[in-house]
Amino acid sequence: MLAFAGDDGISVPERALFIGAQPHPALKAWPTIVGWQPWKHFATGWEREGFFRSDPLPLERWPLVLVLPGKSRDETLAWFAAARDRLEPGGTLVAAMPNTAGAGRFEKQLKNATGNIVSIQKHKCRAFHAYENGAWREEIFDEWRALGEARKISGFTVKAGIFSSDHIDPGSQLLADHLPAGLHGVVADLGAGWGFLSDAALKRCPEIQRIDLFEADARALDCARVNLAHHDRPITCHWHDVTTGLSEIYDAILMNPPFHSAQATDIDLGRAFLKTAAAALKRGGKLLLVANRQLPYEAVLEANGLTWSKIAEDKTYKILFAGKI
Ligand SMILES: C[S@@+](CC[C@H](N)C(=O)[O-])C[C@H]1O[C@@H](n2cnc3c(N)ncnc32)[C@H](O)[C@@H]1O
């Protein structure tokens, strides 16, 4: 998407920072580009293509900062503010996004904050950039910066852009309400988000010895560390793409599997979670999951050698418990 950024008169400086970095062949010609990427699979792809990745987001200033959108409006605006904070005086902020991600609206908002914008529209996407000229409306960037800060919901720490950042997911709540108190041993929480299910399991199940959380979104995992810090049993947090499998086996696995990639439904992602879970369960182990009722997960459980039963359902969700014999 950013491949044509240099075609419209943007000077291409030696150094650039890329927030939400994803690899593209056109970037290979760049002298020095540093990427920051909170999603594990994109971060892996970026490094696999030979680009340098920084974690955390570096604090120094750059002549050019590129931004791809986050998952939510607040997160994208917070990334604009993060880009602004890292721009050298006179530097350029470039953003690119599909129209379906709200490109027109974000372009208007950035123009309102910077007073100048140059926009290119191609392939149902917009790339737009603004020059820092000392006249940007800093009060708008202050508001956007605040949108990216950690906040509390029902006593839990969350951040914009992570899953269920403004309410507890009702499907996860239904699973939490049905967790058997006798769950024991070493447990994995796949796609753990900010730690709701792990917290519920630790509260309800005194015989759990340890919980390992696996989550691809580094910001969600940071929140989970905070949300679970008060528990006295061992907890490990893994920044991990669950679809690549796990290296240990478990007495029990909990999950509310994702079924969206970007904005699109991706049932294969949910299926891949089930497959990983089936392979990572001990004999006699239990998989406890919640899913939207229409998702065809029962056949996936059977295909992966698990027996299952439906423990509960409401008008939206079903709770499935599966076992490995
Ligand atoms: C439906 S949410 C459930 C979150 C949390 N367990 C809860 O109940 O609130 C699914 C989670 O899976 C994460 N996720 C998506 N793709 C992933 C992947 N490939 N590997 C690991 N986690 C992933 C998402 O970031 C999200 O936090």
C-alpha cells in the first residue's frame, strides 16, 4: 500500500519508523526502516523479510513516520499521536489504509490536526501524508495520545484496539460461569486477550497449579500481566501465534477462539485454534470453549480425535467441553 509513497514528491529520507509494520517488496530499497508491530504473526513476517523490528516502540525522532491502521478508531488515532511524538521538526507523517478501514474519515481527522494533507487514492485505499510545519494543533494530538492509554473496565486493565476493550465479552462470561471448580493441573488459555478467562479460572478452580497464556497481541498480553499479577499461582505469558502449535501438553485448555482476521470473518483461524488445542492436550485432558452458535466447531473436534458435549447455550453462544481419550 505504501509502495507508491515516493511517487508523489515525498522525499525518502535515510531513516524511517513504521508503526504497525508489514513487509512489502518496495520497502527493501529503503536504507534504514525500523518497524514496530504488536501482532506476533505480522512481526514474524516483518523479520522474516529481513527488516529490523523494535520492541517497544522506539522513543527517538525520525524524519519520516509511516502508519498502518490499528484495529479500532481509538487505536489508530493513538498511533497518529505516537507517530507525531516521534517526528523530527519538519518531518513527514504518512498513513495508508483501505477505504473499508475508514481511510476518508482518518484523512479528514489528520488534516484537521495538521492543517495540511496530500492524498493519493488507488486500489480502494488512500495514502495520505502531512508535513510537520510547527503549526499542528497539539491539543488534538494530546486527545489522541490519551486514547491509547491503559484504562479500566470492571476493575480490569485494557487498552484501545485489543479484544473486548470496552466490556467483558458475553461469550467469555458464559464460559467463565460454566467452568468446573474441579479443573486442575497445568492449564493453557489460548488467545488469552487481557486475561479474563485465566482470571476466572484461577478464582474458581483452586486445584489449578499453573496457567500459561498464549496471545498474539502484545498489548493485550501486557494488560493480562497486570490483571493477573495479584494471583499467587504461577502464570506465564507467551507472545505467540497459536496457529503454529504449542510446545507443551496440558491438563486443560480454555478458549474463546478468534474467528476474524482484520475485519473479515476467518473461521479457519478458529479451526486452527481447535487443532492446536487437540494436539496440546494430555490423554484425559479437557478442552473448554465458547463459540458463536453457528460456528461449525463440533466437526473439527471430532476430526481431531476429541469427544465433545454441549454444556450450555444461549441465543448467541454455545459452551462445548471436549475430551481426549
Ligand atoms: C475472542 S478473543 C478472546 C480473548 C479472551 N480469551 C477473552 O475471553 O476475553 C480471541 C483472542 O485471540 C487473539 N488472537 C487472534 N489471533 C491469534 C493467534 N493467531 N494467536 C494467538 N492469539 C490470537 C486475539 O488477539 C484475541 O485476544
